[in-house]
Amino acid sequence: MNKSAISLFCLLLMGTLFAQQKESKGKQAFTTAGKKVTVYTTAANTDLRLSPTANLVFAKAAQPLETEISIFVEPQRKFQSLMGIGGAITDASAEVFAKLSKEKQQEFLTAYYDTQKGIGYSLLRTTIHSSDFSSGSYTYIEEGDKDLKTFSIAHDKQFRIPMIKQATQAAGGKIVTYVSPWSPPAFMKSNKQMLKGGTLLPEYYQAWANYYTKFIKAYEKEGMPIWGLTIQNEPMAVQTWESCVFSAEAERDFLKNYLGPTLKKEGLGNKKIIVWDHNRDLMNQRANVIFTDPEASKYAWGMGFHWYETWAGGAPMYDNVAKVHEAFPDKNLIFTEGCIEKFDAQKYQFWPNAERYGASMIHDFNNGTVAWTDWNILLDEKGGPNHVGNFCFAPIHADSQSGALIYTPSYYYIGHFAKFIRPQARRVATASSRSSLISTSFQNADGSMVTVVMNQSDKEVTYNLMIASEKTVTTIPPHSIQTLLY
């Protein structure tokens, strides 16, 4: 090798080493050195609500004993990125919001969407025409108009659209928004009504696919970008309210032959299509049918799921989420709806309601979920309005008589995630040494680490937070949730 060749080789080698050092510097491994840990706590039978309760530091740790309880975090093992956490603005939420005083409206928007003073919601779901959480059934066309010539979203301009715009502004001018239909118009269905199930008639597959595109374009014309859509809310449920049944094969075929191609043809091919949008119990079968079909799968961004499989008396099927993720790791998982059913004004502060949120969020995130969406963000003192009497809880209720806002523990439990784990955060490996505590961790884009720990037991628990050979020790009250930010 001559001198000039050697010189060139050395220059290339130095350039490569410099680039590697620069890349390494940009992706520095997480370290506990110099880190302080701020602990925020919400606890039953106390006044603690997202309250700072401790400031800790890390110290050298020995091998933990079996008698100790520990949360182990490994920041080098990273998983899915968080898309966002939020809730649904339904007709019901918007109608209740409109009745609030301007001061209470501002308080409400700050509570949900402000990242500093509130819990920083970054995700929003809304409905394509009516759901049960509307004052009545309606569509955007005149009945029988298969050509959609009468299509208009004028109905939504009274309450829903103004609230969505205010929420978006409160969230900093940008929020990820997706939409879901509860039922096609009555004339398109086998039972000739929007309520009580029925199926979409094959002769209206194209008209119904066109309806989604009309809706998305109409909302976007109003200045509300639509990120994605679910094909059908709860496609296996015959409800007393707006509902429509799709078998796995029917949803697959509608997606690949009509909805997917139609969105693409209409210049909406970038919209993310979410299948299933129903409970964890049957999600694996739906994934198997749709995601193994190449033509259908190419249109599907991922799968949405709810938490109501417990209606049959069983426990939540958290493992089914992990099994879909294991079988189809290229598909995204999003929790699209959950709420506490059967409203009871005596249970505004019923702690197990909040613990249901905490347990679901921890398990769902640990099983690969990239986004988590609560149902109605606001309801009245009756758990409505709901035109079929399906009254439920929301994290915040408004008393229409006094004008007061009622914050339930669920609001604070959701806040332990939404406020601190921000969009683009990456989940990192986390495990608990005892079943009394459950936990998840994320690293934000700014490098900060967030560990959420939940104690559903009746006892106070002292535990280690361990990272490599460092640890800090803290105590969590009975029936409480903590966020450790470091």
C-alpha cells in the first residue's frame, strides 16, 4: 500500500471513529449518576392527589434479598413508542361542556389538556354521527340517500366541533384525533334501524366506505386533522343503542375491498385504519383472520381494544393483548375505549374504579400498547346524557344544577401516566419482585425516566427502585399509585 493510500485509509478510519463517537454521544446510555427522584402520589383515604411526596437520590445497591420488595428497571431494553394518552369527546361530553360557565369550561380544559397545570392529554377520539352518548340518534344524510348528496356535519357544529377545537387549542394547538362509527344509517342495514345490531347490507358497502371519506374531509375542512379511524365500534355486540355486527371475515372483506381502496382513491391513504375496536376476549381471533390476509393487512395500521370482557364474569384478559403483539409485532395496539359502567352518584369517589384504570394501563402498556384512550371525558350528574339510559362514569362529572366540576379518583390515576409519560416516550423493561406492586416505565424523548408503581393492597409497602447496581428506597401507601420521575 503506498503512502497516499495509507493516508486516505487513516482519514477514513478517523472519520468513521468520529461519527461513531458522535452517534454514541447522541445516544448516551441512561445513568442514575446525579439523578434526583421526585415522587408523586395519589392515595385512598388521604388528600394526596398527584401530590409531590418525596425527593430521593440513588445510592449503591447490594444484591436485593428475597424479603425485600423491588422494582427492577433496565433502561437499555427499550420497546414501543407512546403515541399518546387521552379520551373521547362525545356529543354527551360536548353538550355538558356547553352548559358550564366560561370559568368552569376553562378549568376543565386546563385540567385535561394543559401539560403543566393539568394532565396533558394528547389523544382524542370522537364519533362518526351518533352513539348512545348523544341526546338522540342521527346521521349526516337524509334517510335513503345512498349517493350521500345531502351529507352535512351541521349537527356537530353546535356542540361537538367547538369543544374539539377548544380542546385542541388547550393542548397546544395539536392533538392526535381518530374517529369511530357506531352504526351505518338505518337503510343500509339488515334490521333497518341504527339500534340493536343488524349487519351492513352488501349493496351498501361502497356507500358506507364513501361515508367515512366524506366525514374525514368535512372535519378536516373545519380545521381538525384526522389521524385515523376504526372500522366499527364493538362489531360483535348487539346493543340497545347504535350498533352493527361484523364477523371477522366481514370486517376483513370490507376493509380490503371497500374501505382501504376507497380511502386511498380519495387521497386519504395516509389515514391509519384500526380493526376490531372491541374487547380483549376475541381480539386474537380477529387479528388472525385480518392480519394473515395480505390484502386486508396492508391497509390495517393495527388493532383497537376495550376492557369490557369482564361483563361475562371473568377477569380482564390482559394476556390476549400480549399474544396479539407476539403474533403480529408489525401491527400497533391501541386501547380505544374503557369506562366504569352503571353510574351511581354515591360512587364518585369509589377507589376501585380508579384502580381499574391503573391496572389496565400498566398491563396494557407492558403488553405492547402504543396509545390509551378513555371514553367520555365529561358527563353530567346522572352519568349522561345517553338516549338509551346507558349511564356511566367519566373521570370528571359536571353538576348541571350547581355548575360544579366533580373530579373522581380515576382522573388522577390516569394523570399519573398522561402527565409524565409524553408522546414519543419509549417503554423500558420493568418488573416487580412481588405481586403486591405492579409497575411500568418509560423514557421520555428528553431523556427523563418515568416509573409508575401501583399498590392495590391494604398495606403500606416499602420498596427499592433498582437500576443496575444503584437503588433508591421509598414507601407507597395502601391503595395508591405513584409516579417516580428521574
